[in-house]
Amino acid sequence: MLAVRNLEVVYNDVILVLRGVSLDVADGQIVALLGANGAGKTTLLRAITGLLDIHDGEITKGSVTLDGEPIHQHGPTKIVNLGIKQVLEGRRIFSELTVDENLRVGAHTNPRNARQNIDRIYDLFPSLRGRERATAGYLSGGEQQMLAMGRAMMSEPRYLLLDEPSLGLAPLLVQQIRDLIVEINKQGTTVLLVEQNATMALSIAEHGYVLETGKVVMDSPAEELLADSDIREFYLGLG
Ligand code: ATP
């Protein structure tokens, strides 16, 4: 179990962005993290994966634990090695490299099963199969997102943290990404899904959290959030 407790995060020693956030991600689940722009969702992912430092951010209170052991003092490589992998917002693939090369880069922390994992990823993402030698920068937005997710899966993560995977994608592709997340989860990876597309996220998540200016304002089973009138109005646009 991944657990965040009373977490406070500050950028540049002054700007308090997370103000006592607690969140649980139990093994096997898909958990949705919702909230408006600037609510602190990406910051929470960075705090879990050890990426705050490079953004001049710092945890000033609280903890992140994995199976009860604190991990918030660890750097990003150690955290990946513990099985927690983040796919950054904006599909940071290596655009000059081929699809295959991108996947091989993803194997650097887990080189032993590389060939087998690459096969598994092409099975999961059939639209990448046959494009092995294509330059990644020429793939469509949806394919780039799949490649970014596939690259993350090369480290065989126990937890996959996705930052807005559907951003900017057409509805059909959003559907494909949604199905992929479900499949990845079925195959045994626990998912923490940050999404602006609350409908998509809540349709596959068991549990959801809503962040507002650095605080958790809702923490409920996904079906309760889907039925909540405030959520329907503010996040689903359903009035
Ligand atoms: P978005 O959907 O826009 O990514 P978010 O909910 O992920 O929003 P964050 O990106 O975590 O929100 O940002 C939370 C707040 O922290 C914002 O006010 C943002 O301006 C601020 N912030 C983010 N990164 C930094 C940084 N490196 N230095 C200073 N402030 C930052």
C-alpha cells in the first residue's frame, strides 16, 4: 500500500502548494486524483516519485510510505527501483529516437527482462507494433502517449502514476487510453490516475480524491463522486 499522510510541499521555500494532503492507494486499485488546474495534482505525484528537488520543491511536513516504510527521503531512482513509476504530463518521449529505442531506454532499470517486456508492450499497444523503427516524434499524440506509458511499463512497476494521459486527445483515443489503463491494471499494476477528464477517470477508478488549492476536499468511492452534484457540476459539466 502506498500512503501519503498530512503532506505539505513548498516551492522555492515560500509557496505552500500542498497543505496537509492524505491519500491511500491500495494494491490492485485504480485511484483517480481530480482537481482544477493548479490544485496541486502534479506536485503530489512529484512528491511521491522524488521529483520535487529538480523543481525547487520540498516536503516540509508529513510522509509518503510504501508498505509502511517511509520513502519520501529517497531520490527518484530508488523510488523507481521500489516499483513506483510516473508518466509525466505531456508525453516526454525521446522524439529523435525510434519507438523501439524509446522502449529500450525504459529498460535501463530492468535490463534482464527487456526482450520479453518489449513483446508484452507491443501486445498491449498494438498500434505501436509495426512502428518499431518509426521516429517517435512523428507518431500521433495518442501513439506518443501510449509509447510514454509503454516505456514506463518496461520497469515492470508495481504502481503506475499517470499525469493526465488523455490531455489533448480526441474522444476515440481517450477511449483507447482508458481501455489500456484498465488492461494494465488487470495485468497487475496499481494505477494512480491524475485526470482533468473526470468522467473517464471515475468510470474506471474504484476510489477518487478531489484536490482543491492543495487540500483534499473529497475522498470517496468513485460511484459516489459520480453521483455527487458538486462533482457533476464542476468536474463533469453535467449540471
Ligand atoms: P495542472 O493541471 O495545471 O498541472 P496541478 O493540479 O497538477 O495543475 P501543480 O502543477 O501541482 O497543479 O501546481 C500547483 C501549484 O504549484 C500551482 O500554483 C503552480 O503554479 C505551483 N507550482 C508548480 N510547480 C512549481 C515550481 N516549480 N515552482 C513554483 N511553483 C510551482
